[in-house]
Amino acid sequence: MNNKGDSRIVEKFLEDNNMTYLFLLLANLEAERISNLPFTVKRTLQGKVTTTALEHIAANVIPDYVVEVEDEENDEEVT
């Protein structure tokens, strides 16, 4: 089956069932990802990991904090 067919199956499942389950599953995965970030990256985050993860999933934006911190460090070295 192609990705389009798979996508339709997932969408049908979510329409027929509770989307809250998927939201919480994704938020849990995002919280785990954030928890595994290096300390130097995690200290730049504000608030609790779970709250940040829920905000990311709700906004459908998953930032790459490692790249952002490296970019900031590179900018500081240049100036």
C-alpha cells in the first residue's frame, strides 16, 4: 500500500475514534525527545518539559533545539 492509502486509513481511524489518544501519544513522544536533549539545550527551555511538549504538538511545530543552540553559539563567536 502506498503512503496515500496509509494516510487515508489513519485519517479514517482518527475520525472514527478519539483523536485525543493520538495527541497524547505524540505529546508523550515529544516529551521523551525533549528529555533526551543535552543539558546545555534543556536549560534554555522555559517551563516544564510536559507543558513544552504539549505546546509543540498543539502548534504542530517541533523545533530543533540543538541546531538553534549551535547557531546561537556560532553567532556569538562571529561577533
